[in-house]
Amino acid sequence: ALPISLEVPSTAKLTPGGLRGGFAVMAYRSGRSIQDIMWTMRLRSQVTLESYLQETASLNALVDMSAPARKALCAASKVFPLLPAACS
């Protein structure tokens, strides 16, 4: 069997956890039920799914912000390193 390539560049610095969060948000936004998403992702706890959705939602919110707001958050992240990848 040939390996499957997602063709995501290494410069994106995505981890499997990041991809799982992205799937969770996509599935949720497309109207899939929480139970269906959990079954597909093989999650035992709804709390785990909630953390995926919250992490990805916060990154989406960053993208939707104005340039001055992103700049201010990125400056703050240097003091409190919460979003270093989103600011590079």
C-alpha cells in the first residue's frame, strides 16, 4: 500500500492534534452530531472534543480579527507565550 500524503508543508507546523481539531470544527460546522464526531474521532470523553473545538475556534477568531488586534495579541503573546505559532 502506498503511504497517504496530505501534502501539508512542514512549514505549517501542524501536528496530528492540530489536524484532529480542524476535523472536529469542520464536522461540527457541517452539522454532524456531537456523538457522531466523537465516534469518528474515537473519543471517549466529550471534554476532549470540547478542548479541540475551543482551541481551533480561538485560532479562527484570531484570523477574523483586524490587523491591529492581531498585532496587539501577538505582542502580548511574547510576554505570555500563548500563540507563538499564530504570530510568526
